[in-house]
Amino acid sequence: AFLGYVGETGINYMVTDVMTGYRDDKRQALTSMVGTGQFFSKVVFDRAKNKPTANWIRTEDIIIDPNATSVYDAERVTHQYFVNPRIAHEKMRMGEWKDVALEQYDISNAVVKKKSNDKLGLIPNQDDSNKQYCIHECQTYLDLNDVDSNNTNYAKHGRQLPYIVAKDKESNNIVGLWRNWNIND
């Protein structure tokens, strides 16, 4: 139903009535921008909440193709995020993710956190709250013509097409693969 709203009135309705956390998220992003000079935001449809969300992404959680001169001409852009086991299994149960074996990632061993703990002489907490799944969601261009024989658009254009690939960092298992283009594009 939200797709029917177009224009300034529709956007205002979305950010005030539907995406209720939008303004708080943007305030947090703008505060972060003071330190880093930039921020990223990703708008997705959250199936669990049954509404679109626009989440702020920490700058250090974006991995951009090193050969790119800007985010716009990058061959791939990866968003690294952490998901607790309950949320991951819920996504699998709902069919949003493929039901595959995942390996937990100990976020207390993250490089930046580990280096700061080492300098301060701190010993990280070893409880299970630090164990989550590290997901890399990559927007990239793939040639899946051999895999998808019904992909007539590829044959028409003769080039790689944009896809979103989500994989577990530790197990390398792919939890999701989504087409990022329309057949009529």
C-alpha cells in the first residue's frame, strides 16, 4: 500500500506515520557524521515489521571496492552487520534467509575493539552475548546466466546484472541471493 504514495506528501507520510524511527535514526547518523565526515543509510522493507525502514549504517561497516573512485562507480559495495542467533533463525523461519548452518562470530575479537582492548590492557568478556553472526551483504554484478536459464534479460543485454548476495562471514554460507533489477529494465 505504501508504494501508492508519491511526492512530497507521500514521503512526509512515510517518515512521520509509517517509518516512526526515521528521524531518530537520522539524528544519530548526523551526529556520527561530525566525527567521520560521512554517513550511510539503507532503506529496506522489513518483513518482520511489515513496513519500510531506513537504517543508519556506521561508516566502518561499509566495505567498498578498493578500485572504485566513488561509491557510485564501485563494482561492489558490502554492508557488514551483526545479527544475534534469535533474529537469524527468525529470518530463516520466515523464508527471508536460506536455512543454512551459520558459525557465530565473537564480536569481542573485532579488530578495532581488540586493538583498543590490548592498548588498555583489558580482557574481553567471554560470555555468549558477544557471539553473533557476522553477515556480509554485498551489492555486486554477477553473471548467473548458466544458473538461471530463464534469464532472458541477460541474453538481451549481454552483460553482468546487479544482485544482492548475503553470506555468513565465518562459514561462507550464502543466506540470500536477490535480483537487484527488474525484468523490464
